[in-house]
Amino acid sequence: MLDETEDAIAQFNIVITAKISRHDFPQNWPNLLTDLMTVIDTNLQKRYVQNSNDPRDALMLRRSLQLVNAILKELASVKMINGVKVMANIVEQVRQIFYGYYSTIAQNFSSSALTNLPDATRFQEDIFLGQLVLKPIVKMAVWLWHRIDKQQKEEYAANQDWVADLFQNCALQIQNIVSLRKEMVNAIRQNPAMSTYLPAVKILTKHITTFGKFFRRMQILNHQRFALLPMCGELVLFYWSQVVDASSQRDNSIAGEFSSISSQSTSPQISPDSDEVLYPLRFLVQGMALFKENLAQWSVLRRDGTPNKNSLSKEFVENAVRLLVSQFMPLNPSDLERWMADPEEWLNEEERDEEHWEYEIRACVFVPFLHIQPTPDLPGILQKEALYCAIGRCAIRLKDRLPFADWLEKTLAVEALSQDPKYASDILNQYPFTHFIVRFPIIKRRIAWLIGKWVSDQCSSPNNPRIWEILVHLLKDRSTGTDTVVRLTAAKAVKECVDTLEFSAEVFSPFLQDTVTELVRLMDEADTSESKCRIATTLSAVLEQTKDMVTPFMGIIAEPIPRLWTAAGEDWLLKGTMLVTVTKLVEAAKDRSSALENITVPLIQESLSPGVMTNLDEDGLVLWLAAIRNAPAGGNRTGSPSLLSLYPRALYLLATNLDLLGKITGILESYFFLDAPALLQNYSKDIFQAFTEGLKSQAVMVNMKDMVMALQFMVQLAPSNLWGEPMHTSGLFSYLLLTLNDGESSPILLTEIIFLFSRIVMADPQMFLQLMSATAPVANLPETNLWEGLLDQWWGKFDNMSEPRHRKLTAMGIATLVATGRPEVLKRLSGEIFNLWLDVFGEIKETRLLHEEDPTNLELVSPTNLRRHWELDEAPRDYYQDSEGTPEFDRRKALYDRDAIRVVQLNEYVRAHLGQAEAVVGPNFQVYLKDADPTVLEQIQAELKN
């Protein structure tokens, strides 16, 4: 395996072996590392002691080092304690050995070795072998560094010494190999015959960046300990010196970038490939990151307030800032050319890469630069753009030092609202190659971005009309001084300003119509899906924050949606974003949203259709629920399209889709509140069949509970003649009754069934009796047995009912059953039923006494207090199911306000139904009271007279 010549096959072998080692080493494969180390030692001896040039020896050495690296990578990722111990033993055994390997190999690619002009191929191989040895060393060091502060004292001291020694030697080695690489690059530039060393330069570049990754990883894991390592300060300053040197180069020395634009330039000069230039960009970025994270150790004051003798001078920091702003932050001609060629794609790339380029410097040094007046040429404009970028990046640190509102008024507003493409003629005269960017709105785009950054970082209030004037102008402007990038950036800035806690819709209202109009227009004009999604997200934020203020303009928003939806095709991300936007529009329109049904209904239908719902079901269901909750009560719902036409799809999903069961149940519940009688008139059979199948499925308990709760609302909202018969013919009632009587299901479900039966019997006692009677032959059981099982559970589950409103509901339900005169019920009257009533009477009495003693006691209105649920004005929050602010909230509240649990006194209810029972049974009624405890009977009589 180690002598495999095909790289692809060898890589597969390495990956597979490493995966196996994770499970088999050391128990089932104890000699794995020992054998590999033997191969490495043997071939190192041949190459560096015996000076062998056998390609097979080099191949074996290469493959074995790659395999060790892969094995260490696998084992280092193990988190279990046994795996950690295995990795610790490996590190202890081989770390010093690999240290020696690297020392041996590194001697062959030093500056002194290069002076003898070694064979280019062997020189390249030596660097590559050094890279393969460095990787395992880095993995072991990082693994130790991450855990070193949790180790025992002796173990900590030994490992800390090794890591510190390694770090110090790496800090020295990086300087040597950077110097070596520069020598090689310069030699190749001066002597084309040296181009045979280009492959070695490329590998050396990777070697340098591996060192940089090692330093950065250690810094990220613990920057305090990192700052205390020997030569840490020298290392960071060395990296920074390379950044400074790179910025002073006049030729193409930085990878992947255009060279700096000077006043003498007439054409863009493109740098060579990143591995072949003097200062690879990746190397410089690592240096900037190390410098940034290490600034804390050079602050003027320490955390305890004492002076820091190692602080950087103000001059050094200002020079560092000036360097970043002037050399590395400005847009380059490559950016401008891509901007011109494809504005949207350029902006999308900028958005994706934005987080990779945040290098915050001490904020105070930016203040003096605000007074710099850049020259009226392209470099000056780019410098100003970079300065604005720096101010935006450091908004949080600058907010107390920069008078942003004043600067916005005097500078930013003037530049953003200007219709004059400033400096265009001068730029064109000095830089003919930039003719395509003479009217580029570089500054306007950055102003929009900067405003969004300051507001979103809570460094400026969004309630400054000047901010909205600027952003709306940038959205609307179609003059030659602007373009798509500016408008897209302004759209994002609007979102960042609107989506804040301080946002005031009243301040924004004068700009609302223009904002909505221009966002819709911009979304129609955008070419890329990513841009459309970003605009739609902004529009959603505006709709959510302005609420019903946007209702007059909902036609403007709705008009292009069908066209955009069709054009999106199978772009599910864009369609999902559009569904969110339509949802926000419906929520803003509230009871006027019925005018949008010609849009919402087709969108819901498609998003939940086969083949599409796997991508859009979540967003489609949210829109569906919003449409029902905000629909006005009453009116004709049979037209097409209408929300009622969607109802069969909801029933189908209830019966067949377990994944969506929770959301579908909520939608059906909202449908009941919207128009339960109409639904039952049109779909009664299908409704109860779907609920029966849903309850018989393998649904989770919370979904089953929600289904029964939805049925409770249905019973309250529609007359019994609409739901009684189909509840029986569908088998739903018999299934619920037998489930309750069996008593094996969760108490949560069983108590909800009791609440449902209480609602049924209170709504229509005779219907309940008919349902019980009709279930007996279906269940093949005597009706008496069904009653006995029901009453056993009614009393047995009473203690599982924690909420007082449920306990009162159960007491009222059993009182209604007593009034039917069923002997199975009456024979339990003097025992279980009296005790149940006394429990609830006692709770009510205790609460009233407390209230009389202290009417202001807030504990009396807690969610668990008995009075909360039928004597106070507000229902429990979960009763409304997050419907606040919608017409459905009013429908729920209306039902709550007329609920018998709230409006009827329990003692009056019990007294009336006992009277009905006595009238039904006649003189024999007293027979059921003869076994009652005299004390209990006396208490019941006292409560009924109260």
C-alpha cells in the first residue's frame, strides 16, 4: 500500500486506513504506528545518511508520512476519554521523534543549501517531505495546547516546555523560510534559468501558510496564553513587517491583486499567480490576523488599569491604520471591472466574503482621518471609500468619538444626494483605461453600507429622517451617478435600519410608500436569485415593522408576485423567501387580507403539492395559518380561489403526514374558529375520518393532545346536529371512548378526552347519550360496561388535572351527566361525584377568602390560580396560540367570554342539574343519597345554598 504510485488510489488507501485505525488502534492493531515509524526511519536513513536517490524510497517515505498525518487527524478528533488517552500516549511517544525528523530534513532546504544550487527535483522533494513532517507536529501541538491547562501540574510543566520550545523554533524557522522563499522568487525573476525551482517555490508557499495556520490556531484557542509564549511578540511584529514591506513594493509583489494605482499608471497590471509572487496574499492575511488578535497585549493600559510598558506608540498605531486603509482596504481595478461586468454578482461575492475581511484597529486613530480631503482622482475616491469602510467596521468603538449625526448631515447627505458624477472628467483624463467607471457610484454605495452598519450596530438611531431621505433617494435614483449595486446596497441598509428595537414606524411613515414601491421595482429588475432574496427579506422586515400602515400599498406589493413566482421555477430558496414576504403582507393587512386570496391560495396550493412540498412545506404552512388567522369572519367562502377550497388538503395531510401533524392541527383549529358550521356542512364526514386516522396513527403525544383540543373547540363552535352523527359514523367517538376506558394511554391524552366529553355533554346531553348507546354494538360490549369504564376514568384522572379551569370543566361535565338520570352515574353521586364537587368548591372558596383579605395580591392572578381562568378578563396565554394581533384573537376571545366555565357559577350549575336529575328520576332519587356521608351531604347542601 505504501508503494502505490497512483496518487488517487493512495489517497483512498490512506483515508480508509485512518478510519479503521480510529476503531482498531491500539486494541486490534497494536503495531500500526510502530510499523509506520520503522518505515519512516528506514527511508530517512537511506535518503539523508546514505544519500539514496531511489524514487521508491522517496515514495514510501511520502506515503507513510501522509498516513501518519491522517491517523493523527482521526484520533485527535475523538472526544471519549479512552480515545483521549490513546492520543495522549501517541503524542508522548512520537512528538520528539518527529521534531528530530523535521530538523534533519529542514537542513536541506535552507538558504545555505540553496547557495550550492541543489538539484531542483530533490530540493522540491525535501521541502515537500518537510511539509509532511510539519503537519503531524502541528496536529500534536494543537491537540496538547487545547488541553494543556486542564492537566496535572507535572504533566502540564513537561508539555508546556515542549510546546514553548516548539513555538520558539517555529517562530525562528518561519523567518528563515520566508527569507529563503524571497531569495528564490527574486532569483527566478532575475534568471529565467532558475524557473526549474518554481515547483519548489509553490510547495514552500504552502509550507509557510502551514506555519501561519499553526500560529493562528494556537492564538484562537487561547490568545492570553499565546501572548505569553517565548518570541510571540517578535513573531507578530515579524509578520507585520512583511505586511509593511509588501505595501511599499512598486512591482507586482502581492498575490491575486492588481498593483496599486498611481498617477503614472495607464493600464491595470495583474499580479502573477499567488504561489509565485514575493508576498502571497494568504501569508499577509495571516499576518494581519495575528497582529489584530495580539493588539490587546500592547494596549496602553492593562485590565487592572496599570500602565503597560509594552504598549505600542501612537505613531506606530496610526501608521498601521494608514497602511491598512490606504493599501489593503481600497477597491482595486479588478473589483471595479467585475462591478461593471456583473454588478449583482460582484455585490453577492462582497456580501459572502465580508466577514473574512474585518480587521478592527483601535478606533481612536480613525478620527483624524475624517478631516482628510482625498484628491479628486480615482485613487482619492478609492481612498475615501476605504476610509468609510474602516469607519463602518469600527462603528462600535467610534460611536462615542465620532459625531455621526453631524457628519451624516454635513458630509454623507451631500455626497449621497448629489446628482453630479464628481471628478469624472479628471479621472478619465488621467486614467483612460477606467473609462467604464468614470460615473461609478463608489462613494454612494459605501455610504448606504455605512449607514446600515452604524444603525444595525446600535451606534446611531434609525429615527433620523435624514437617514431615510438618503436611503430612499439611493433606492429611487436612476441617474448616471448611480447603478444597481448602490440600489441593492441601499435595500440591505433599509433592512438593517428597520429591523432594530429603536425603529419608529411613525418617523418612517413619510418614506413608506416610496420604499415599498422601489423595493418591489428593484426586485423585479434584479437578475440573480440571491439579489431577489435579499430584497424580499428587506421588504418582509418593512412589512413586519410597519404593520397596518402598509395596507394602502398592498396592491403595489402583490401585483408582481405571481410573475416573480413563475419566473423562479425550481429556485426553492427564492420561492421560500417570497412565501415569507407574502406572509408578512397578510399579517400586515389583517382582515383586509381576503383581497389577497387570489394570490395566497394558489401559492399555498403549489407549495403543498406533491413534489414541491418537500422544499416549501414549512413556509407554505406558515402562510396558510396566517391567511386563516387574518381572514375576516363571515362572508362567502365558496368562491374560487378561497381558503375553504384548501380545506380538503389540510384533512388529507392530517390523516397521512406525521411530520406536519402539529402544524396541520393548528391550521384546522384556526379553520374551526373561522367558520366551524360551514366546514361541518361541507366536510363533516371527511373531518371526523381524518381526525380518526390521525389519532390512530403513530403520532407523538403532543400532537394527539392538540387534535383532541381542536375537537373541543369544534364542539363549542358548532351545533351538535352538525357533528353528532359523523362523530359516530366515522368511528371517532367509539375510538376515543375505548381508548379512555382502556386507560393505557398517556394521562395527558386521557384527561383531554375527558375534557372533550365534558364539552359534548354540556353542549347536548341527549347527543352524548345517543353516542354512548350507539357505541355499545360497535364495541360489542354492554352499554353499562362502557358507562362504568367512563366514570372510573372520570374520577381516576381528576388528580391529573392541574389547571383549575379543567377541574371546573370536569365538575360541570359530571353535573350534566347526573342530570341525565343514568343509573350508572347516580349510584356514584354520594361518593366520587360529591367528593369531586367538594374539591372544586373548596378551591374556589379558599381563593375568594384570600382575595377578600388582600384584593391587590398579585398571586391571585397567577396562571395556576383558580380565579385566573373564569373570573378574570384575560384567558391564559396559551389559549390564544400566538394569535395576538389577528382577527382570530378576537374570535378566540369571544368564545372565551361566553364560555360557561367563565360565566356560570359552579354551585348554581350543580344545583340546577341536581334538580333536573331529581325531576327525571322522581322519588327514587333519594335512594341514591341514602349512602352519602352526612357531613359530606351537609357540605354539599351548604355550597348549593350559598
